[in-house]
Amino acid sequence: MFIKHKTKTLFLSSLFFSSALFSQAHQVSEGYKKPDDPLVQQNLEEWQDLKFGLFMHWGTYSQWGIVESWSLCPEDESWTQRKPEHGTSYDEYVKNYENLQTTFNPVQFNPKKWADAAKKAGMKYVVFTTKHHDGFAMFDTQQSDYKITSSKTPFSKNPKADVTKEIFTTFRNEGFKIGAYFSKPDWHSEAYWWPYFPPKDRNVNYDPKKYPERWDRFKSFTFNQLNEITSNYGKIDILWLDGGWVRPFHTIDPKVEWQRTIKVEQDIDMDKIGSMARKNQPGIIIVDRTIPGKWENYVTPEQAIPEHALAIPWESCITMGDSFSYVPNDNYKTSQKIIENLVKIISRGGNYLMNIAPGPNGDYDAVVYERLKEISGWMDKNQSAVFATRSVAPYHEGNFYYTQSKDKKTIYVFHLDEKTNYQSPSVLSFTIPENFKPKTLKILGISSKIRWKKAGNSIEVALPKERAGLKYSTVIQITQ
């Protein structure tokens, strides 16, 4: 990911984000433009039905258990985790970091195990880091030897060496939509960080207008890699482009702290890239993060949940642990917290893209599978209130959150209680949307008949003793 800065109070396009998730809050772009391609519109509609997706940051950096890529960036040493044992000078550190390629051998890599666990937990799409900012390609690119399939990389001898191909094929076979994360900046490429100059921050370290031939080489390099990904890896539904500082200079928003660091033109010709991707993959959703316009088909709050419903397609990308990359003994969120995040996000019209980072051995930590199994138990009972739903006023009142079926005949009301391990109360009282005339009411996961009464726009529900078996939430289905 890329929004890294000292924590400050941020106003995000007039939307407040929950304070617990402030530290890496992501700018929601203003000026959203609805795609005019019918195939993209259809894909976006289908994607909005999916609600819950799997994000995976994985690369050679997992061997050191550090933040993905960012320790290479001489921008803010406080969070780069550059440890003395990895190099006492910057040059030595970079050399040792890039030498991780020669020891990367994740022999326990088994994408079917991931797909099975994610599918049972209700996840329906996957976004995988084909290349992060450090430039190490987790796919078989022909543009660079800094890749997992290089003979320099021990895992290249494994029949599953092209991990992007293995992940995409496996998850696609399980019915997932496929998303390819790709970093536009590449800190390994000499056409982006030219060795003639030292890098100063995350941006290109020369002026592309002064050295246009070098910048053209970088544009071609990027175009060619994206052409490979969208040509050689089967059907891809989402192209998820990170590194929003690589952008036309005129699109910079001076209200955003990190965008104020961009001092030079970094136009990479998204019209050419986007047109190529759509030719290779008709209907593909393109997410050029933080750059409003035709190539940002949905917006992506990072480690944050909007406090209010958004009228445009959006997705919160939030880590299961504290880090996007693998960190030993990470602090993984409880299943209750994950369910609470999911409910809040879908009630406001978004999708939840939850990041799980594989370790250097090629597998998740054991606790990850425990969490996914616990979530699957909740999802088995409550999935009708989650998938293929849309937001509906009043969206959120107190501990109650709302979704509705796409035909608007059914309202789902989620009751949460974040103070303790969830316990369903004996009586629940809440409002329902105006002009909604309920005929039937039931509690998902409870088979017995439920006593309820309506007064005006309010409903009171008496819950039976079976409520003691409800975990994480109470979900009420009301049909008119």
C-alpha cells in the first residue's frame, strides 16, 4: 500500500472516517466519473454484489518480516523498519534487500488451501500483488530479471514458480473474480530511480521533462508489464493500480499531504494503458487509485471505513493483522471485529477487501485459518443479508445497521455490540425505512417463530432463548 505518513487529522472529501482507523486513511477522490462502457458497468454491478474480497501482499520482503517495499524509500525513517543487521548504510541495505531474491523459496505455497478457506468464509474475489513498489515481479515478466521466475530465485525451480498464474488460475476455478494489483512506480527500475541521482522520496528521482527519453523508457516498461499481465494470465476482472504519485501533474490535490511531495510531471499515459487493458480484457474494472476520472472506476479507502454511505462504488482495504505485509506474531483482528467491519462497510454501500499476508514459507499463519473458519460459521447463517445487497436509509442508527435486497422487497437489520463479546439482548427496538410495510420477520440462524410488533416506523422484537447461540451479531430479515 502507499498512504504512509505521520498521523494527522484528515478531512477526506468531506467524509469523516472512524478514528480507530485514522493512521493510514486514504483520500477518497472527488470528481468520480461513471464508466460509459456497458461491459464495465456490468462488471462493476457484479463486483458490488460480492461484498467480501481477499487482498494479498506477498514478496521477498516477507523473509525479513518488514513493511512491504517502503524501507527502500528515504522518506520517513520512523516507519521503514530499516534494521542495522540488514545494512549499516543505505546502499548496503538496498543491496541486501534486493539479494533477498536469491533466498526466496516459499515451498509451502498452496493456493488451493487459501482459496478453500477464503471461499468458505464468504470471500468472492481476490486481489494479488503482482508487483509492489520495490519492483520485484511475482509473475513471469520478460521486462526484467528481478522476478520470482528468475534463475536467481530458488523457487524458480518449483513447478508453481509463477505464483501469479497459480493464484489466479486456482481462485478463478473456485468462482472468484480476479484482481491484479500492480505498482506504477518501480524503485528497482533505472528508468524510474536513475542511479545517477540518489532517491529523495517515493517519487521519480529526475525530472521527466528534462530527460524525456528515460521517462519514455519507463512508460514502455510499465505498459509492457501490464500488457503481459492482461494478456498471459487468463480472465482478469480488476486491474488495481497503486502508487498514485505517478500521475499527471495537473491532477495533484494540494489538500492531500502526500500529494504535495510530487514536484514533477509523472504522466504515464493511462489512456494508452487503459485502452490496451480493455482490449485484452473487455469489461475490466480499472482502479487508478486517487486519480479521479475515467480510469478510477471505484475508490479505495485504506485502513478506514467511511462514516456515511457513499453514492459511488467503493471498497475499504483493511488488514486482518496490523500490517499489509507478513510480520511474525502479527496482531490479528478478532472474528467479531472482522464481522463488525464487514457490516459497517456493506451498510454504507461498500466492499470489504481484507488483506492477509502469506509468510516466507508460502503459507498463512495458523491463526488466519482459525479466523476464516469462525467467519464461515457466521456467514453460513447470514449470507443472504450480505451478498447482492445494497445500502438503504437510515443506513446506521446506534448499534443497528441496514442493507436491502436489490429488488427492495427485503430489509436486513444487523445488531452489533462492540463493547463485549457479542450477546444478543432479549428485546431489540429499531426503526425501519419509511413506506416499508413489513409482512414477515425472522432472525437468521434461529428456527423458532419470532414475536414482534410495529408502531409507526419502529419495530420491537422479542428474541427467544435461542438467541444465546448467536455469535458476533443478530441479523433480522424483514420482508414486505
